[in-house]
Amino acid sequence: MYKLNRRVTVKRYTTAQNEFGGLEAVLTGEWTKWADVNPQTGTGVNDRQQRQWEYDATMVFRYEKERPTRSNDVLMYENAQYKITSVQLRNEGAKSFEVINATKIDDNINSDAPMDTGNIKVFNYTAIGGEYEFTDITLIGKTVFGAFKDGVQYLVKFTDPATGKEVYYNSTTGAFVWGAYFEPGEVATILYY
């Protein structure tokens, strides 16, 4: 039998459209369960030239018919967030258990947690036509996560050159070099924090 002697919080999210037209996670339910949690093991992963440490864990819960754990739920254990990779149901005698494999990624490096939209800022640039770049000092050193020309999204690159539907962002100078020339009156929108 399992030793269900650890408390794990299960958080359930849905999505809603934010003011920028994107999707944002909205918490719809939260509860705690007793669990058997195995020791964690870490492996290093490079993602976008940043070192991340993944920690895998297997958690076992007693199966609850009224609120089963779903694969898109988020688990909180010892102040760390875990993303579920698989859920299995196992029967032992008259009792059923959920065996859950989950992965924790260091929140200080990269996180799947919802972004705080209160810090998001918008910068708009209206073109005179014929240019393919602009610079603004307010964009120096910012985290840019979205670039659009008249509502069409461009891929933000951090290396030059940009071609087609790409834009190169130089965080040192605040310059944006687009892969296509601007039309007169075309509006570029930059989302950053």
C-alpha cells in the first residue's frame, strides 16, 4: 500500500481571452489531497540558451470519483509547481489510486505559469512608408514577447538579420529591424514588460 503522508494542492485552470486577444489562464478550482511522493531527480536541459533543471516526481493519490485529477491540472508541492505528464488509474484491492508523473521546471528560469498581465506594456509605431526599422529608447532592455504589423504577428528574433515575417530586436539600442518594408500609415505594435 501507499503512504499517503504528503499534502499536494491541485489547481484547475481554464482559459479566457485577455485584452490583447491572447489566451490567459484563469483558476477555476483548487483543493488539497494526501499523496505519496517519490524523491525527485534532476536533469539539465538547455532551452533558448538558458540552463534549466527538470525534476520528475511520481505522486500517488486516492482516486476520487467526484474530482479526478486531469492531465491539464497543475500540482503544487513544497512551494513548487508541477506540470502533469501522465495520469494512470490503478486498483489495489477495493481501493483505486491515481499514479501521476509530473515535472517541475525551475520558475526562476522559465515557467508555464500564467503571466502577470498587469505589467504588460504596449508600444505603437505609425510608419511614414518605405522604412523597415525604428528605434525608441523606451524599448531598451525590455522583454519583448510580441510584435505585430497591422495585426499580423511577426516572429521576434534576437539575432540579425530578419527576413519575411520576422523582426530583429536589439535590446541594447531599442531598435527593431523588420523583414519587410512598412507601407504608409502601417502600425507596428510591440508587446513588452
